[in-house]
Amino acid sequence: MSMSAAAAAGNGIPDVRGKRVLVYSLGLEGRDLATWMLRQGARVTMSDTRSDSQLADAGAVPPPGLDAVVTGKPLLDADGFDLVAVSQSVLRHSPALVRARSLGVPVTSQMRLFLQLCPGRVIGITGSSGKSTTTALVGAMAAEAGIPHVVGGNIGEPLLGRLEEIAPTTTVILEVSHTQLQYTGQSPAIAAVTNVTPNHLDQFNWDEYVGLKRNILAHQASDDVAILNADDQTSRALATSARGRVRWTSLAGEVSGDGAWMEDDRVLVREGRRLHEIMPAASIRLRGRHNLANVVMACAIGAAAGFAYPAIAAAAASFRGVPHRLELVGSAGGVTWVNDSIATSPERTMAGLNSFDERIVLLLGGREKNLPLDGLQQLARERCRAVVCFGESGALFRNAMAAAGVAAELVPSLDRAVSRAAALARPGDVVLLSPAATSFDAYPGFEVRGQAFRDLVAALPGFNKEVAP
């Protein structure tokens, strides 16, 4: 896809033909940015602090045609460049970006460019938890409804590389992270916030974090739609910033105005004066109250997008979830093993614990994010037979659990945690990998950690792969 200088200027998109562009990070977003810039005729240099061996382990191969690639050093100074294009992994207050702004070098990002360039209608879904499941479910609803659509965003898609397959009639369903919202100047036509709870406080303070979430609806037009969770105090408060029409979701009962809610174990949707029963809650296969909230949010989004109600219901009833989110791996020794590697915050882990009636052996560990553990301590004391802590934050979690009176052990790594959990669990128990921390102490992403867990469990004596009910 190429664009004339006049068209680019008219859309606020930088005209990069013949310009020197500096791309920060060789991750998926950085490579997508560099490839797009090269296709527009830019001269592109890429910079990444990781070493060549770390980049090779992550599968980060630079695209051909670059002017230069600088690795294993601090991010390259922007002096002499016409534009900086940044991956979401590079935070807006990083010294390299502070320096770029001080030099007057404009900064763009993958999500910023995509929202400027995308010809289709965009649905954007953000939140501290639940956004991946909600995004995948809305995609399933679109498929069931026969709507031309693309699902992408924070779930790992090269967005700019997919522009050619997107027409004005395409619905684009994006999972949008807070870090992707650092640089955006446009908002989706339908913007949904699942919830806003303490998370990533190692990156931003609370007010900054809330402000980034708010950014998904800050640039909407009056005929756009904002969908907010009435049960979540911070999400509810974002309504004062909404420029579009607000719809609500709730598990606590009927909402005011348009939206979706749970009532008498049914999912209901209201649009104007029309009230529709979508489905009974008993038809939902996903476990946990938090997943009921995700289904209700997805139903509200589907209704706002104009999907047929039978398609919304059929997709919600058949949806089994997405990998690494309360994913049933199988059984061994009469014990059920569940992969919830996506749970990188204590709140997510608490939602996982609340999804089971069985006694739980919980696996905690990774790189923690300076988040409060009070609620997790209390719930672990109520629900867990034992907690096995591992990785960089293992000692912190073990000490916190022990202080709360929970039987907790410390091991160095995930493989040792699986072995110890197998010894501690009793028939009928659940072993739950729900780490409450990121994977970055030992793995490049939660997906890789989750796959490692699957492999370790599959190697246990008597392993039997089960199908989720």
C-alpha cells in the first residue's frame, strides 16, 4: 500500500518518501512499522537494546532493505532523523523518546498509523483484564454473522501488513493495550473498556494508567459508541470523558439506557425500546464470573456493531475460550491441570481461583509488577491446598503467602514447580498455573510460558488430554 504526499498530509499521516525514519524495537510491531515505511520509500534504521542472540531467540529477523540495524546498545539518538516510529514496548517517558521530542522529531506508532490508514470500521477493546477473550469472542460473533472482518491488535498481528485486505465494508476488531494507547490520536468507532484495575504500576502511576485507558474513547465523534462496564468503578467514571453514545454492561442487573446485562441467569440486550434475550447463562461454556462479564461485554459490542442476535447467541454458546486463559491442559493422577499463563497480575489470578470449586494447587511466579497482594493472599488462604512459587519473584510470593498462613514452597523454575505440584496435589484437585506476574524473567511472552507448562504436564505419568466441557 502506498500513499501520495498530498493524501498523507490530508490524513495527518507522515509523508516518509525519501525521509530518514528511526524505528525503535525489532519486535513484531517494529518490524511491521519498518516494512510499511520501506514500502513508502523511507530510509529506515532500526534500534533495539537486546543482543543479537536475544533477538534470534525471539525470532526477531530484521526486514530486508534497511539502512542500518543497531542492537545491544541504548536506543539510538533521534538526532538527524525525520521521524521516530515506536513499538508499544518503548514507553513514552523513556529517555530516547524524551530526547526525540526535545529535538522536535515527530513520533508515531503502529496503532496510531493503523487507525489513520484503516478504511474499515474499527471496534477497539481495552481493559486491565478480559480484553483478549472479549476480542476473540466478538471475532467469533462476526464470523457467525457472516460479517467480513479482521481480528488483530495486541494479540499479535502485523496490522499495517494487513491493510490491503481491509475494505470499507470490513469490520476490524482490535485488542488494544494501554501501551498501544500511548501514541494514538484517533479512537475506534466502537470503543469498549472491560474494566480498569491496578495493573502495570511498574510502568506508569495509577493516574497515567487510567489516562491511557481513557484515550481509547477520547477522540470519538458524537455518533460513535463507547461501551463501559457499570460494575467497575473506574470504567464507569470514564463516561464523563465519552464524546460518543454510551452503552453499559453489568452482571448486577439492568443498566440504564442501551447495553447488555445479566438478569435471572439470562443475558439481555436493550437497543432503544427493544429488549432481546440473547441466551441463558447456562449455555455459556467459559468458567468463572469474570468470563460471564466478558460474554456480556461481547454481546453489547456485537449488538452495537449490528450483528444478528442469533449469531451473537450461537457464537457465545459455542465459544471455548482462547489459549493460555483458563485452558484445560488435561489430567494426570486424578488431578486436573489448567494453563492460565495470561494471568500476569494478582487480580487475574484471583479471577482464576474463583473459577473453580475444587481445591487448588496454585503456581505463582515470574517478574512481578509492584501490585498489591492483599486480595490474593486472602483468597489463596480460602481456596488453595498449597502454593508453589518460582522464578524471579518466587521468594516475594512465597513470603507473602506464608505471611497469610498459606502453605507455600519456593522452587527455582517452572519445571520444578510442576514436579512439586504433582507431588502436592490430591485426586480431585486442580493445579492452576496462574502466575500473577509476567513471564519476562524466563520467557519472551506468556504464550511461551504457557506452552512450556503444557509440555511439562503432557510428560507427567498417566497424562490424559481432556476436552473442556
